Amino acid sequence: MSDSRPADDRARLSRLDALLSAERDGALDPDERAELDALLANDPAAPARRAAFAAADEALVALGREPLDEASIADGLEALRARTGREGSTAPSSGVQLDARRASWRHPVVPLLAGAAAAALMLFLAVSSTETVEAPRPRVAQVPAAIDTVDPLDAEDEMLDFDPELAIALPIALPLALGHGEGAELVPGVDDEDLAVISELDLLDFMAALEAQERG
Amino acid sequence: MQTPDPDVRLMLAFRDGDDDALSALYRRWAGPVQRFLERMVRERAMAEELMQETFVRVHGARDRYAGDARFSTWLFRIARNLALNELDRARNRTAHLSTDVPARDDERPPLTLIAGGSGVDDLAHARRERSRVETALEALPERQRTALWLAAVEGHSYAEIAAVLDAAPSSVKALVHRARANLADRLTGTSPAPRQSDTPMTEGSR
């Protein structure tokens, strides 16, 4: 934002603001007090600026002085006693973080990603249990019904512009990254080592074989 | 040595085993700390949790409390650090999943007024004014906002604010001045003018 006022004006206004602010805070020394008094007497805009500063402070004080109701204080005190009695004197609570993480898991995409991750894991287990990778069939029947909501092939189709290895690994890696490792709770048994193994599979061959089999 | 700050006396009493002293501190400071945190994190429920956490930290640090500074300075420093940590975590979560932004209190459906009358008009006007001030305050950089809040609402000195912000008192004076000028500009509808950087002033003592 440009300001067309001459530099001298801006410097004068800034100096006036500095003095008025210090006045509000009771931080003027005698020289500054005299300087401000002179500005207030000679600058027609200075009194209005002083009133604007006072109004801003009053608005802040009104926001800050809203009291908590007695019931909230009583509840808070009870909760504080319960927590400090239970946790001892030094252990900080992770309640805030946990609640926040729970909120992040409420996002609708997270269960879908978790489902995709579980399905991709089952595919991986199916492939690794056979000697050949030429004609694997996804053993969808082994995917628990509760999380069998996303077809891993659909997920792959939407990511064709990306590296196919990434397309398979991402549904597993993303929930883990999102939850700082908590994704493993939703996909039991998946850990960093599993991810490393999956990323080393020859997934191009796997996907090509799967596509050929789908065509008939 | 007799300390003049009654809150320090209460905290020292709590340190020495008087649990009622912590209750007294909570009754006095839960509200101001929560209002401060609401300005920091902009979400009432989170501010409540952080306020509770602030007092849990006070409880946990009681053995280390020396009483050599104003109690509220220490309290707001704890509260601010907790809020900054929480804001960092929120930013990280948002970076991971940009659509996962927690709902803010000000995004609740607007109050529907179904009756006329001066009482309702006054209430609506007060809500609009409050919202206007909150919006103007939120537009300030965090350090400016915190410095101004502690100066104008809590009456802290520049030196005390400097202790909360880990800053030099002289820079706090400039922070407060810029924050107050910005807020006044926004509330009066004046375009915030580019200002001379840190107009030098003799450091006053408060």
C-alpha cells in the first residue's frame, strides 16, 4: 500500500504515535511529555489521534476483562485438582495434542486413505506369498469388510501421472505421515520396514499383469 | 523480605504446601489467561484447554518458583509458549492436509435475531463491535498483538513484556507503539500508513 504523504508528514505522525502510545503506558519522560504537549497544542489532528488510541485501548480492555462464570471456574478447578493429583507434579498433559490429533482423524479422507492402505497391504501380502508376480489376483476377500471401501485399482487410476510405485506406497505412507506414525494403529502390523519392502517391489510388472488379467 | 505482589505471595505459599493458594491464583487468573489465549489461538475450546494446561505447568513448576518476578509475567510467558507450540502443531497438520483446518469460533452460524427492541439492537451492536475489534486485533502480527495486549489489558511494563517475549525493552516499546497505531487505524477505518521503523525514543521506565 503506497502512502502519498510526504516523508516529513509520515515521520511526524510516527513520532506523534510513539509519544501517544508511551503516554497510554505511562512511559513518558519529562522531555517527551513536553514534546507531546506541544504537538497536541499545535497539531489539529493530534487530539483525534489521541482519542483513537484511547478508544483502541478501551476496546481491548473490554475484550480482556470479560469474566469467566463461576461454574466454569469451579469446573476448571476440579479438573485441575484431578489432573495434578493423578499425573503428579511434573508430567505435562498431552491432552491438547491428543484432542487436536483426534480432530485431524475426523476428516473424511482419512478413513478412505486408511482403507486404501489396508487394501494395498493385503495385495502386497498376497503377492509376496506366491513365487511369481506374472498373474497375481488381488485377494480382496481377505480385506476386512469394515475397511474394504476403496478399490486400490481406483486409487491407482487417479494417480497415473505419478510414479506407479509411489501410487501404491502413498496410500500407506500418507496416513502414517499424517498421524506422525499413528496410522499404524489403523493398519495393524504396518511399520517403516514394511514400507521399505513395498517400495522395492517391481510394481510396474505387478500393475501390468493385473491390468492384463482384468481385460480377460 | 516482604514481596509487594500478592500473587507472588500466593505462589510462594502454594510452593510451601498451601493448596488453597493455587485455587486463589486460579480464580484470579483463569479468566485473563483464557482471554489472552483466545486472542492467540482464536478458538475458545482450545484456549480453555491451554489455560488448564498453563495451570498444570504452574503446579508442576512450583518447587522451582523463586518469586523474583511478577507472577503474571511468568504465567503469561507459560501461556504464550503453550499457545505458540499449539499453533506450530496446527500449522504442521495443515501442511499435511490442507483442508483439515479446525473450525473457528467466528465461523459459527451468525446469531439470528428474531425480535426487535432496543435490548436486541444493543446486543447486536455489541456483537458487531466485538467482532470488529477481534478482527482488527487478529490482523496484527503475533508479537505486536501480545505486546499490546499485555500493556493495555494487563498493565504490564515494557520490561515485563520483554520477559514474556524474550525481547529487549526498547523493542517492546516500539512493538506496542506500532500495534496501537495499527489497531487504531483499523478501528477508525484509516489505511495503516507505512511508518518510520522504530522511531527512536528515550526508553522510559514504567
